[in-house]
Amino acid sequence: MADGRKRADIAIGQTVEVVQKHHQRSGELTEGVVKRILTKNANHTHGIKVMLEDGIVGRVKNILD
């Protein structure tokens, strides 16, 4: 299972687990399907920021498929 720190590993339509800004302390993960990739850089130490199909924005922690 890949983590979400490399933009090249993430594709639109993939199922991922993200941590939302207000859940960073607890580490609570939300599962969803990537709608948009918001981070422009190739890598990000805290995870690539994405928008899920239901509108939730968070940083990818795990790529599930």
C-alpha cells in the first residue's frame, strides 16, 4: 500500500484515505474517491492534497487500490 506523498502515485478515480485539516491531531482518516488533485508539487512531506468526490479536502495518507 503506497502512502500519498508522491503526486505521480495518485490518479483521479482512485480510492484513498485522507486526513482532513481538523482531524490532523486525532489522525482520523476518511475514505473516498479522488475527484481533483490540489497539490501542484511532485512531492509533499505531509501528503498530496486532494478533493474527494463528496467535496471533502484532505491530504492522502493511504492509497487503497
